[in-house]
Amino acid sequence: MVEADVRHRNNVKVTGDPDGPVVVLAHGFGCDQNMWRLVVPRLGGRYKVVLFDYVGSGRSDPSAWVPERYASLDGYAQDVVDVLRALDLRQVTFVGHSVSAMAGVLAARTSPDRIGSLIMVAPSPRYIDDDGYRGGFTPADIEELLASLDSNYLGWSSAMAPVIMGNPDRPELGQELTDSFCATDPAMARVFARTTFLSDNRGDLDGVRVPTLVLECAEDAIAPRGVGSFVRSRIPGARLVTLDATGHCPQLSAPEATADAVLDFLDRVHGARPHS
């Protein structure tokens, strides 16, 4: 019954090779599992792929929303752990996009038997600049961003989504992200936004003890170059790959390159024959 409840609550979908090693794909702020659709076919050829929506996103159960829980990134990490427990999964590769990368770090700490390796796609442990650290935003930038989101969420979505996506020569990508943002309940989005942009998980990186791949984009307005190197430097043995991609969502803007990097890492972890 618990499994069925979590499957419904988080709109869990399982696809790919039913006998393959498990890969869990987690979306970022304002998105849902549909953001992975262009890489799933490649991964599913040899891996069992699990997708889900965080409570408050996509087609998750809105009645499960508890603002206090999701005002902290621990709440989203608990969603991850709940899904893994409900499906009785262990030693999965957790692929987290954007803020989900840090949710994966927290989930791996609380349930180390469940997560055996991490792939962080365009991660940022802190979006606000600090002494000796460049997150890409000043405190005033984030204050203005959140104030704009609070006052006019739909207008904010229309303005910010194309900036986040990048690739102005491919406006259909920015429109897709805009549509995803606009489909999210504004009250839930405001909570998730504050959790995302005000969190500081730099100290949590030191506790990662599983094989880790960090994927950054060559140009990214949200997680600029240098953030990936910082993350790599704080996690023992982590690998950093810079994708020839623009924007913060390479699984949409550069799905082939993203899938290649993910599969290469999975092959290394699982000792599989390199993919063609």
C-alpha cells in the first residue's frame, strides 16, 4: 500500500531494461520528468530507468503538498528516498538536474544503501556569491528574482525561462520551459524557488563517498563555469565533464551529448562494454 501511495504521489514511471542496473532521473525547479524524454530512449536500451515528479511539480498529487516540508531541500531529498524505498531499490545511479543534484547528495547521506553513484547535471551548491566563491548571483539579484516571482509568477516565468534555457536561436526550447513553469502551481513554485535559490549545500559535498560525475555546460547563466570545478574539487574522485552545450538544461538542448556522457559514466560504474 505504501508503494502504491508513493507511486501515485510522485507520479512514478519505470521504463527501459527491466533487468538492467537502475538509473533514477530527477528534474529541477519548475520542471517535471518530461524534461528527460529525449535521453530516456538511449538510457533505456541497457538500463532500468525510474522517473518521478517531486510533490508540487508535474503530475504529482497536489494534496500531498506540505509547505513546511518543502521549504527545505531535505523535503525533496525525502521524496527521493521515499521513491527508492517504495520500489525497494538499492545502489541506484541518481541523476539530478540543477537543484536535484543537491537533493541527491542529501538523499545519499541519509540512505547510503539506496544510492550507489551520482550524476549531477548543471549543479550548484549555492547560487549566491560568497567570499572566494562565485555562484553567479549577488544577494540583491536573488532578492529581486524572488520578489518578481512573488508578485507576478506567470510574468516571471515568461521572462526567466528563456534566460535559463539559453539557446535564443531555438526559441521553442525557451517556450517549452516557460510552459512547464506556467503549469506549476504558483504557491508551490514560490516555495520551491526559495528552497532552490537560498540553499547552501557546499558543506554537504564533503560527505559524498560514491562515484560521482559532474556535468556542466560550456555556457550556463544559472550555474556558470567554475561552479562545476568547485563541486568536483569537494567530492573525492569526482569527474567533471564540460558539455558542448548552452543553457541550463542540456538534456533538452544537447540530449545526445548528455546521454553520451551519462552512458560513459554508467559503463564505467557497471563495467559494461562501451556503448556505440
